[in-house]
Amino acid sequence: MNSFISYLASGISLGGIYALIALGYTMVYGIAKMLNFAHGDVIMVGGYTIFLAITSLSCPIWLSLLIGVLVCTALGVTIERIAYKPLRGASSISVLITAIGVSYLLQNLALNILGSDAKTFKSVVTLKPIVINEGLKISGETVVTIIVTVVIMIALTLFINKTKMGRAMQAVSEDKGAAQLMGINVNFTISMVFAIGSALAAVAGALLCSTYPQISPYTGSMPGIKAFIAAVFGGIGSIPGAMLGGLLLGVIENLSKAYISSQLSDAIVFAVLIVVLIVKPTGLLGKKINEKV
Amino acid sequence: MAMLEVKDLHVSYGMIQAIKGVSFEVNEGEVITLIGANGAGKTTILHTVTGLLKPKSGSILFEGKELSTTAPHKIVKYGMAHVPEGRRVFAGLTVYENLIMGAYTRNDKNEIEESLNMIYKRFPRLEERKKQLAGTLSGGEQQMLAMGRALMSKPKIILMDEPSMGLSPLFVTEVFDIIKQISASGTTVLLVEQNAKKALSIADRAYVLETGKIALTGNAKDLINDDKIKKAYLGE
């Protein structure tokens, strides 16, 4: 029982990280109708920024985190401005190829500047492990990740549904032309979505590198792909879907690692995705609005 | 000076010239209608006026301000609202949220609340359904919502694109009654319609559009009795 709870807790925590990354994928897909495959590498940039701020600049942890978030936000907005905005209206395959290109660019820049060897990342979490009973200890990273994820999800849901900017994002996702006719600045709104998604990626990067204390230029790519799957799993374009998809994916992955086979865990995750997509092609919470005409 | 003055407008889609030198003007307080067959360029003209399309040449002056080089989201602030063809309400937002989106350019909460109550008074159906998703409304109700949403920006002029399209005869009559009310409350109206008879019956002046050019213009009362118009557009 103890081991099950501990596996479950770390699964939820891993799922929370996937969910934070998946939110960036799903929000960008919703508003710009594109898959931003460079999103995973923004996590890596966030991780390195925090790592360098702590080790080279000897910044306190809070300041390093803030720098990481700011750098990623600026990076996300810049990528959109330079690489994606000129392609608005171009075929989706061109945008997809560009996104993959940006992903390789970031990875190779990191390889060039920082080298290919993985570095040890000192956890940004200072919370001591929580001892529940003799056999059950939950790490500080797990607890902090779960709390941070829940807080961010609540804040983001409120932001999207209750604020003017959040509603504008929904309007632009649905119909750019009609949104413009309301007086919404579509370009600015899309930039804001990239900013939020990239800020979340920085947070995810900090949590990921603290839980698995290593960083390399490829740190972001596998979690990025997993989070993309989580977004599709939950229904791409849907914010609650990304949250649910991320959490489920993390839990399934961790429990299959623990009880079935750690080598098969990824295969099991993909198999579950395939089954879900066969049964419900729009993903768990993806919906087609039945619009009367 | 006219409130809206369009001069020698040319618009192209790639190599295809859709609008070939159209000029017209709308004076404050008027109801002006652009009529014409499918593909004559009516919707293209409205989209160009509100900035969704950029013209190849020509000018669009609204109260002396040039619109052809202005971003669409700024044009709303000048006091121009556009009810687009096919209504284009935000299906995933509630009726209330759609109306609030219409007031996006305004900041005074009390005034927005006041406008909202006015819209609810004019369209009681929208108040009944304010918490419903807009996508679940009937076509006629969506048209009411699209008009209400446009009025939420407190426009000086409202552009309407085929508001009667696809509606039952009962709703068509209602829509034209509402346009008359909007005009009576002091908002200038530029109406694009295929239902020429109804449009001419409520308009002051009309422009007849044929394959990207103005073919005929005049007082609506005169045009409704014009033999050529009768034959081509009124089906008599």
C-alpha cells in the first residue's frame, strides 16, 4: 500500500509537469492552429537559464526562477514574432516544418554553447521530504510540484474565463475575423498566449530538472513529446483537457513503470492514447460544438 | 461632408479583381443599402471598409480618418461596428459573454452594464438565454445576438451583411424592424442585402452593384419603382 501511494504521488507530480507543458501546446494550438514543436525546447532553455543563474551568477533561487520565467517568456514571444507570424495564412505543413526547425535550432544552440554533457541540476526545492509513516516518504519535489500545478491550473482557468484578456483569447481561438471586428488586437493576443505558454514551460523546466536532477540540451524533447500526447489525449485545444491528459499520462506512466515494466511504460502510454483516440477521436474532453445553422 | 466616403475603391483576391473602382457615400443618420446579385462584391466592400481586407487602391474616409491603412481593431474604436455575414457569433461563449465581447473597446463598467440592459430590452430573447452557449441558439436568435453584440460597441455607424440570410420569413420581418429601430435611435446604417425589396423598403438611398462596379444609384423609393430593378432584383 505504501509503495502504491508513493508511486501514485510521484505519478501525479510527473503528470502535473506534463500538464503544465501540455497547456502551452494546447493554448497555442487553440489560438494559432499550429503545433509548436519547439515548445519542449523552451523547457530546456528555462532549465539551463535557472541552472546558470544559480551556478554562474550565484543568484538566490527565487531570483533564478524569475529570470528563467522572464527569459522563456521573451523567447516564446520572439519565436512567434520571427518564425511563426510571417507564416500566418501559410499552409499548416510549412508552419509545422518551421516549428521543428526552431526546435533543432534551440537544441543545437544549446549543444554549441553549453556542450553535450549532462550537468547536475541542484534542486530548486528546499522543502524536506514529508514522512507519513515509516515506509512512506514523499519527496519535497513531489509535494511542491503538485501544489504549484494545482495553483497554476486554478489561476489559469480563472484568467481565461473571467478576465477581458482571457475572453479575448477564447474569441480569437474561435474566429479571428469576428474577434477583430470586436476591436481585439489579434497579433497582440497571440503573443500573449505564447508568453503564458512559455512562462509555464519555464516553471515546468524548473520542476522537471529538480525532480530528475540533470540537464542536457535534450532535456526538453521527450517531456515535450509526452506533453503533446497529453494534450491530444485530453483533447487538443481544450485547457481542462490538457490538465486531465497530463495528469493521467503521468500516473499511467509511473504505475506501469512500477508494476508492469519500466521498459514498456512508454509503449503502454502510447497504447492508451491509441485506444482513447479510437474510441473518442477528439480526445477525452475535446468537443465538437453542435452549432445550429 | 459625408460620414463615410469611399472613393474609387479597388480590391483584388490575388489576380482576380473583385472591386473595380467603387465610390459611394453615407451621410450621418441615413440608411444606405448596397444591393446586387451573389458575387457582385457586396461583402468584399464591407470587409474592406472595416479593415479585414486591404484595398489595392482607393480611399475610405470615416469622419475624415483614412481607414484603408488602419488596423481593423482600431476601426471599431472610431465608432464603426460590423455585423458579419453568417453572423459569426462565438459559439463556445455564452450569450452574455458574446455581448461583453462586443464592448471590448469600452472600459467604463457602469456604461457597459447600461448598454447591456438596453440590448436586453430590445432583444428580450437574449436575456432569457444569456447563460446559454451562443452555438445552441437558432439562426434567428444568433442574428439578434450578432446585432446586439455590434451595438455593444456604441457605434456611430453599423454595417450589416445579409442579416436576413437563411432566416424564416417571420424572423426576416423582425430583423428589418430592428434595423428601422436602430436607425431611429440615431445610428447610421449601411446594409448589404440580397433581399432587395425589403432592403429598399427601409433604406433612404441605394447603390446597385454589378460585378464589382456601381451600376445604378438613387433614392430607394425611386429604385423600387424602376423597371430595370424590378426585373433584375425584385422578381416582378
